[in-house]
Amino acid sequence: MRRWMLGVAAAALVASPVAAQAETIMIGEPSWPGAKIIANLIKEVITVKLGGEADLVPGANAVIFAAMDGGRGDIDVHPDVWLPNQKSLTDEYVDGKGTVALSKGSYEGRTGFCVPTYIAEEHNIKSVFDLGTPMAETLFDADGDGKGEIWVGASGWASTNVHKVKARDYGIDTFLEPGTEDETVFYSKLQNAVARKKGAVFYCYKPHYVHALYDVTMLEEPPHDPASYTIVQPNEDADWFDKSKITTGDAVKTVRIAHSRSLDSRAPAVAAFLTNIDLDSDTVSQMTYEVVVNGREPSEVVKEWVAANGTTVDGWLGIN
């Protein structure tokens, strides 16, 4: 049943100035840990602070945006929109059709390639250009097939396509084969490599638990230059790979929350909350660490955080 609970305790209604809504809010849940945690955080605020109902719906970026565009309530929220990685989607649905809105608040993200620091120091690998060498081919050859491996991200991530292009244009893929297995699969391999002090190179970003879990070094890239950074995503052109060219590092990312504009009428209090929510990298990193490294459930971690940060959450809701 896609309806708010009618039997909300009176005390909860007094504590919140928000009127009960008529919809269960469906929150998209992309595959990476930060997105899962923020999705759970949004659900916690809706159910506990607004006295409503919300569910999580696993999905890839393009699927979530298309559902938000539809405005039927199949998926109402994308919890972790990385820009400019997902710019093709916001260009279409936010700036073009106007069916999706972005939060005012944001947190900062950084992306690139990382290696364990012991590899950086022992083999003097400090730059992405150090990966396009015969030495790197041997150092990062985990399966013994004569060519090294580099994880560029999971299938379905917009950033994975970016880093496939980078691997080509930095001259990396001549020596290292780009891999796109699921993040959990790759991090199992990374754990094994670190335990044996072996080579590993991989797409990495901040905030992310890997920076607390292991001592890793983000490799240097040329400073971001928009003139040398052209990425065409598969949803824009079937020949996206050939038409893309990237020879500089990424711009610093801005990470926002997106919601279907249909919520403005279907659940206006929720739409207002999603517009005002404002997180920071340290908060996201710490919650990610608790979930991934300490093995806690996202719902447990966010429940604890919301209870301890009532003033911040009330600010998102316009209560204080």
C-alpha cells in the first residue's frame, strides 16, 4: 500500500510541523556504499521526523532518473548525484525537461586512480603516466596472463566510462586491462593484494571508506582543463567511446540529491526536505566506514546519526 501511516502518534505530529503526506516515497538505491547510506538516511528522516513511509529501490543512475522523470512514484529520489559525472542525466532531466530537481546543499567529491602507498613508495609510482609502462604491466598482473589489470569502476557507473577513456588516453590500457567487476568483488581482490603486499591499481574517490581502511595514494593527474576533457556517455551516443577524449584530471565533484518534481504536489514536505538537505564529505565518509569496515547495517548507522544530530536535521526540515 503506497500510503502514509494514518495512525501516527500525536507527539510525533506535534514535534513536526509537517502535515501527513499521501504517498510512500520510493528512494533509489545505487550500488555504491555512500549512495546506500544516504538513501537510508533519507528514509530515516521521512519515517521518523516526518511520520511518513519510504522504501528503497535498487537501480542504476539512468533507470532512477528515467523513473523520476515519469513522476508516477516508481522511484522518487536519487540520493547521490555526482556532477559532472552524471551531467548528461541532469542536462536532460533537470535543465532540459525540468522534471527533476537538485538539492541546494552539496558535498565535495574527488575522483582518480589509487594504489596502496607501499606500491607508490617502493616503485616510485606517483602519476597516472607511471601506469603506462612495462614495469606497471608486470607489477599489476595479478592473474599472470602477461598483462596488468586496472579496476576502472563498476558497470553502470558514469565514472566507469570516464575512467575507461582515461585509461586509453593516458596510454594505460596498452599495459593494463581495464576491469569493471562489481565493487564488492574488486575490494575482495584488493584486500587479498594488500595482505600480500602485492600490486593493485584502481578507480577511487573521496569520500570513501578505502581511505580509512588502507593507506592508499591517489595518483597525480594533469590539472583539470575543460578543453581537454570531453566525455560522451552511452545514453547520448552509441559511439561514445570513440567520441570521448580525456587527457586531464577530473574537476572537483559536487554531489547533490535529486528528486522528482512530482513530489512538489504529491508530497510537498518531503520535496522541501530534499531541497534543503546538506551533507559534508566527513559525515558521509564516517558513516561509510561504520557500514563497510565495521560491518554495521546502514539503517542502524543513520538512525544513530539522526538521533545525535537533531538540530541539523531540524534545519533541513525548516523547524528551527
